[in-house]
Amino acid sequence: MPTVLQFPSGDTIRFGNTFTVATIATDPTAVTFKTKNPNGKVTTYIYLTDAEVVKVGTGVYRVDLALNLVGEWWYRWEGTGDAPGVAEDRVLITASNVIM
């Protein structure tokens, strides 16, 4: 299993994804980004509905989020239509050693 990326609580994390068809970056018909916090709450962000989802280029999207809740966060990209696909992973948010 790959190494889980770790970030300190309060850091802004850039989540990015490129959707492809036959290795060519392609825009999906719809793009959705979801997070699941350590308490199990799922939050959904939809491109063209939520400002958090930004199109960087053809097929390339990003979301910047400041995560404060310590623990394991899961995230998932979903594309439909012209470039269907799913990417899912996790990050670990750690407690500060400086502030309590």
C-alpha cells in the first residue's frame, strides 16, 4: 500500500486530478469531488456549482481545502459522460506540536 501523505492540522491541501480517455486529457461531462472526514461526514463539491472545484486545463481539476480535524481524510474524484472515471485516496492530518 502506498505511503499516506501527512499534513499538519490547518494546512491547506491541494487535491488534483486529471481525467483521461486513451491517455488524452479529456473533460468529463460532470466532475464531483468528495471528502470524508475522520468522523465519517461526507462533503460533496460539484464543478460549476461549488467554487472549490477549479478547472486548471482540459481534463485537469483541483480543489484547495484547509483541513483542521485530526485524523484520516478520504477523498474521491468522479467523472461522468465523456471521461468517466474515479480516483480515490486518503491523507492524514496530524496534530500540531506547537499549538494545542
